[in-house]
Amino acid sequence: MSVEERFRIVRSIGEECIQEEELLNLLTKKPQPICYDGFEPSGRMHIAQGVMKTINVNKLTSAGCKVKIWIADWFAQLNNKMGGDLNKIQVVGRYLIEIWKATGMNLENVEFIWSSEEINSRAHEYWPIVMDIATRNKLPRIMRCCQIMGRTDQDELTAAQIFYPCMQCADIFFLKADICQLGMDQRKVNVLAREYCDDTKRKNKPIILSHRKSGTLCFLHTYKTGGYGEDSLFGDCPPRRCHVITGGGASSWGLPTLIKKQYIFKEREREREKERNNEKNNKKTHMCPVSSGSIPTQVTRRP
């Protein structure tokens, strides 16, 4: 696969890329860049999150990237998810991984890393980075990153939640990531990582590849930043709700048209079209009418 084709595939994931020239240069010089993605195990997975991550990860691995998925169990505990119970958080993490497997994620070049285990085993590497980031930034700059937790700088935050952005910024360097492949809501902390590179004269800034936050399969009137309303569509929703996805439009109980379909369903259609084209290239066919009607019969000519 050419560098230009790899660039096209990787770039197609992001609504925004900082910077495209750096991405092209990275793919030219490094056969297997490291992409960082992460998530807080904080509850049930909605359908867009499950399907979109699988599509994006499969695109990255097909372009020769290695994807490190950071299971941020400690971060979920800091953010008081699942009541701050680490055991429950880890159960949710394993549940989410199984859903991605079920949706067809290609795991050949994917590594799931539990933050609690990795930080404990390499604490001497991790905490000096966190402390350096914390000492180089003023509190207002860190507070502006609170969006990554589904919070705002106006919320009443705990000390742990204020420390959270410093840790997430450190994750990028700790995992030796070349590309930060996260949602637009994580953009501010990724920019903080690039600013940290300027402050410390680090070369090879992490490239930011931000995709649209995948919440638009939810009821639009119940969606809110950092969470989902009672009427969200989840991977384990009952059939009376799941049928709306195949219908693709509003139903009698108020679900709006699925505006995410251009990201999910068209992507699947492109994959099917590619498979059909490959089949056509592998055999020569012609269509012959049959006497019983106008439905053609496919006849394969062997070369």
C-alpha cells in the first residue's frame, strides 16, 4: 500500500487533523506508527461508540498502524464513575472489550492496556512525566481541559479531577504514541500535550486526529455532554428499540432520523462495494435472460 493511500485511510477517520503535513511525514518515515485511543469504563456502551470505534480501529490497522487502547480504570475511579468502585469499573471494561470483539474489531495489531496495571508496573516512568506537566502549567490551563471528563470549569471539582488532565496528557508520552485518535471532546488535552512538547523542546509532537463525538444515535433532546439520557440506544437494547436502526428514521415513539448513518452505514456499504468489485475482477460474468421472466441468471466463464 502506498504512503498516499495509507494517509487517505488514516486521515478519513478524523474531522480534524493537527497537522496533516506531520501525519504524512510520519507515515513516510515510520512503517508502524503507534495510535493511542482510550476510554473510561463507566457504563453501558451505546451503539455508535461500539460500531464507530471498530470502524476506526480497523482502518488504522489496515493502514499499518499499531493501536494501543488505554483502558482508563484508574481515571474512571478518579472521575467517580461506578461509585468509584474499581472492581465494578474493571467488570465494565471487560464488557466493553467483548462488545468490540463482537462488532468485528480486528485485534491483530491492537493492544488493550489497563491503566492501573501499567502505571503500577512502570511507576518510575509515569509519575515523573505527570509531575513535570503539572508543574509547567497554571491551574486555569488545566481547568480548561475538564471537558475531557464530561465536566466544565464551572463545576465543583475534586482535587483528583483537577489532577486528571495532567495524567491523561502524560499517557500520550508514557505510551509513546505518535497519533492521538480520540473524540473532539478530548481535543484540549491533546493540544496541551503538543504545548508540553514546545516547553520541553521535545521533537515529534503527537499528531491529533479528532473524530466527531459519537453520540448522535441518542435521542437528541436527552443527549448531554459526558453522558446519555434514558432514551439512548445501547448495544444490548431490546428489539423494540433496535428495529429503529434498520429503519433509519423516526418512529412513533419519537426517535429522530439517525444522522450518524453517513458515518456508519455508508462505511459498511463502501466495504461491501469493494468486496463486490474484487469479486468482479476475479471472474468474468455475463447475464443471460431466462424464459420464465426478466430475472437474469449469472453464468461464469472460466478463463
